[in-house]
Amino acid sequence: MDRIRFFFEKHGFSVCSTLANFLGINVKNVRLFFIYASFTTIIGGFIMYLIIGFLFKLRGMIYRKRTSVFDL
């Protein structure tokens, strides 16, 4: 298990380090950016799901087809 963890720490964190060196900024800032971006996309997707569900429900209430005149 330690070998797997060491492998991912060595090769996975080098992505942030390489990107930080390329941009000339601190590695900590790059890692924080990825963490904040992941939380933003998760929460944003859930909020968008709720809004779209509400709009479909509203559309169903407004455009309901009536079968006859007596359903008014």
C-alpha cells in the first residue's frame, strides 16, 4: 500500500509542481486552485440540476394539455 501511495505522491503531485514552475507561481496556490475549482464544479452542477428540475416542473404546470372544455 505504501508503494502505491508513494507512486501517486511522486508522479501525481509533480503535475502541480510542473505547472507552478511553468507559470512562475507558488505550488501551494496551484493546489488550492484545483481544490476550489473541484468544489465549485460539484456545487454548481447540483444547483443547476435543481434549477432545471424546477423549470421543467413549472413548464408542466403552465403548458398542461386539457382533454376537454369541462376540465377548466
